[in-house]
Amino acid sequence: MTFFKNLIFGFFIGTGAILPGISSGVLCVILGIYEKLLNSILQFFSDIKQNLKFLVPIFLGAFCGMVLFGNVLMFLFNTYPLQIQSIFIGLILGSIPHLLNQVNDRCSTKTSFLDIVFIIFSSLVGIFLVIAENFLGDFNINYSNLYLVLSGFLMSVGVVVPGISSTIILMLLGVYDVYLASVSLLNFQVLIPMGIGLILGSLIFMRLIKFLLNRYYSKTFYSIIGFTIGSIFVLAPSIASFADFIVFSLSIFIGFLISHFF
């Protein structure tokens, strides 16, 4: 049962690596596996058997999510944007109370004013980054292997840090369309060098996040919560009528319930 649950988690994480505005890191936080994923990768050799049991279904699901179901979810986002975006907002909102309880239990303290400042500041940074995606355009690039490795390396920031969409980074680099087409067509000439950069970058930035969690757990985790909240604003759908508002509210409520009971 755990295998299939982690497989589903991986599926959502994989689709998050494709969809504009969606952060894989945020999905890991929502699903409650962010820290465990960091520890399993960075401390892989400390308990290879248990880490493999956790990581294999996650990565298998992520691969399936990217290759097989990315276009399906993209279709749903394009066809039912109001419902799907609102459900995602509900998922994020429903995860916030659990995240606050998690950090308070770990630190045995209540949320302080300084913690709220960290949440607000990182939320504003997250809002700025996701809104910036709407103003990015494509431009001509010489897609050499070195450039693709660099793109994958920088993309890892959006994969590892919650609230920062990797698609923003790829759009800045002019690689997003090539990346999306390569995933759909399994073009390994592009995917392999980007994958090498992604793995290298992920290991480096994961170690940085782990260091911050070990030294400054509450401040780092409150910042992560802030980035997660900031990602809500890029998902805000267009509401043109009262009926849209009803659908919007119900979809958020459904997403909230799913997140709360999940």
C-alpha cells in the first residue's frame, strides 16, 4: 500500500515539473514528504534498503507523471482551469495548518512575530517570482550540451526550493519549449544533458536546504511555508460571474478537504 501511495506522490511531483507555475517542491511540502525526500537522497547510503523502498516508487511515479500524464494534466488545466486551479489552491491552503503544527511540534514553540515576518517576506518573494513568469518570452538560443547542462543545473533550484517554479527558470533561459517537447517525445539528446545538470544541482541545493534546516529549522521551514503560500497567487483563476465564484469556492473547499484528510 505504501508503494502505491508513494507512486501517486511521485506522479504529482513529476507533473509539477512540467506545468507552468507549479513547483515540485511545493507539492512535496503539501504531500508531507519534503524533509523525508531530502534525507533519503542525501543519506542514501546510511540505509540503502529503506531509502530504495521510499525513493523507487517516488522516482518511478515522477517519470510516469512527466512522460505519460503531463499532457493529460495540462489538458485539464487548459480545459477546466477554474476547477483545477481552485482545487490546487485548496490543496495548498489545507496543508498550511499541518505544516505550522509540524514546525511548532519540532521546535516546541508557538509561532512568533519574527516567524510571521519570515512567512510574509518569503510569500512576497514567491509571488514576485511566479508573477514574473507571465512576462517571460522565448528567444533564440544555441542549445549546446554545455548550455543544456547549465539549464538543468539552474532548473534544480525550482525543483528543490518550494514555491519557485522551475518553468520560470527554463523560460528565462529560453529552454522551456524545448524541454517540454523533449519530455513528450523522449528526446534523450536534450534530456540526458539536462538530467545531468539537474542531478548535480539538486544534490548541491538539497545540501544547502538541509544545512539550513539543521541550523535554522524554524526560520527555514517558515520561509518554505511562505513560498508555498506565495505560489497560490499564480494559480488564481479568472472569475467572470457569480457562478464562477461558486465553482471557485466549492473547488477550493474540495481541495482543502482532500489535503486535510490526506
